Amino acid sequence: MPPARQARSSPDSLTLSITSKETSQTYSLKTGIGQTLQIPEGLGTLQMREFRPSYDYRGNDLGPTLVGTLIQKDGNEVEIVLPVNFPTFDRMMQRLDPARTDTVLIALESIQNATAENQEKRYFTGLQVTKDPGVGVVYTGFILLLTGCTIAFFMSHQKVCIEISPLKNKTRIAVSCRSNKGKPGMRRKAEEIRDKLQSMIKRPQKGINNE
């Protein structure tokens, strides 16, 4: 189905919201098509050159749009695009375009005597994709941290000492174990070692010391 015919007219006046990036101060200023607006704080001049019934952006029709020129205090000129249905479009463009070095943020507050009949309402979303080369380092550090916590909290430090010494006509065997946690389990381990040693000698001598 072909799109409905749209009737639009140029606005008599419009109100812009201009925010200084340096001071974060916001100014509400009125202007008109073809008028030159002096921006406070000496941040430059702004002239809204024309009102277009439609504006094509990457294959999408933004609808009725105001197009102007911002002359910054350093003399550089920047094109300003303010769709009526998306007043903060130019602020989004500054975030998406790294080449934009504007010192002000411009948005459309209101517009007077501009009509758009039978126009389909459109919604737009700005997406920004970034790459962080340090993600691998962060994940590696996270894995090492988890490994260290696992060793510290779930593994015990154990030490086993076996002393064999002659005692007259006999042989004395002493088994000593140390652990920072799970001492009952270490005691059972010492007893198992003792039992194995006793089975290896003809006349075993029991001796165990648990710490």
C-alpha cells in the first residue's frame, strides 16, 4: 500500500534546548527559520536554515526535520539535524560520531505552527558497539582469583613425619602428622601408615603422635 500523502508547513518559531558541555548549564532559546542565534557563554552561533517535510537517514525517513548550521567558537561548522518526532536526535549523533567535537548539546523543545497530517509515527534507537581489549586480562585474573580461593579454603596443608630409631633389641617407629584443618582425618591417615609399617616388620612397635 503506498504511503498516505502528507501535508506539512514550515514553523513560525521554535524553541531549542542548548546545554554547555563545559558548565552543564542549559538554555531555552527561541528562534526561527533563517534567523541567527547567538549561543550564551560565547559558544558560537546557530542558524536553522530550512524545514524539510522529510529527511532520509541511512534509508529511513525521519519525517519533518529542521536542518541548521552550528558555527562553533573555533570557527568550525557543524550540520545540525533536529527531527520533529525525535527532538534529541542530534545529541545521539554526537555520541555515535567520534569526529564531532561540539561544545554544546542541542535538542528541540517545541515547535509552533508546523503541521504533519496523516503521518505515521516512527521510533528510532541509537546503538553503539565498543570493543574492550582488556576483557581477556580481566577473565584471566578472575580465574586465578577463584583458583587461589579454592586452594585456600577447600584444601588443607598436610605434613607427615616418620621416625625410625633403635631401642635396645627393638625398633621404635613414630608417626607424626600435622594439618591446618581436618585433624581427625589426619589422625586416621597416621593410623593407616602405622598399620602398614607394623605389617612390614616382624615385631612392630606402636607409636603415634598427632598434632
